Amino acid sequence: MMREHVEQNQSILRQAALKSGLTAAQFEQLNQAIATSHVQWVTVPRHLTVMTWRSGKHVYVIRDVKIPPQVRGWEVDLKQRHTTLAVYLPAACGNLSYVRRARAVAVASHPAKTKTVAAIVMPTSTSPSPLTPAAVPVAPAATAVVAPESQPAALAEAPASSAGSGHSPIGEIVAAAGAIAGGIALLGGGGGGGGGAGPCSP
């Protein structure tokens, strides 16, 4: 019965479909589903996105419609890329209506890509190694070279007294003692007789 009713009112039904926002291709898809009985007998939702109705030879469209509960009718789903148009033909009036629903899009799960970052290890502060004092060259100790005291010839052997020389032995001994005293003052560096340089001189 429903199929015959659609066939008898093709021009009005087509006009209602195009005015409601369906394309010509979608209307042909609706017709094909009805002709092959690919329809469902359902309870029409109370809240409709679009509903068409006719008065005389004119078709009108109203949107965002709320109808009474428990209205039975036929449903054909027209699937689009991101939405589904659930088209209804209520059995009581035959007013073409539909509800636009968003389609659930399956998203393929991909494992999250992780980036491996090389850790940068900063060198830890280490205590400075104890400073090793540089070896200070030590000059070898100067060895004082003291010339051996030569024994005055006057002390080595006493001059022989000769008669008639004009010098007494005592005079020669005194003269020799004066020569020894002058030599010791020079080696010590502090005497006043000579100014010669020795190992203790600055």
C-alpha cells in the first residue's frame, strides 16, 4: 500500500523532497529504497529537523518540529559523508520528514610516537686537586775554601844569630809576630790593616 501511495504522488513527493533540502540524487535513493522495500517500520521521533506538508497544490516546509508521541511510520536512512538523513513517512499523514544525525567516524588508533632524547649529563664539580708546590731548586751550600795557613818561615825555624849582623834574635821574632797579625786580619775581613776581598766579603 505504501509503495502504491508513493507512486501515485511522485510529483508532490519530489517537490517536497527538493524543498526540504534533499538533492535529486537523494530523492532517487529514497525512491529506490521504497521500491525494493528497504524500509523500516518505526516510531517516528517527536523532534524532527524538517517536516513538509501540502495545502492544495502548494508544498510548505517547517523546521524544528515537535510532533505528538507514538506516531508510527516508515524510515529510510540516506547516508552522507558525515551525516545520516533519517527520512520518515508517517503512516497517518504521509508528510515527508527527516532528522539529520551526525555519523560516528571511526578513527584508526595509532601508537603515539615517542622521541628518544639523549640525556645531557653535566660534569659534577670536583674538588680541585691539591696543588703540589713546585720544586724550588736549592743551591748547593757554598763551601768556604780557606787557604791553609802557611806557617811563617819565621816560626818554622828561628833565625840563627850571627855575630856582627846588627840584628838581635828578639827583634826578628817581634817582626815575625807583626807579619802574622796582619795576615789574620785580612782573612777575617774586619781588620783595619788591609782592604782585600775574601770569602766572607759581601
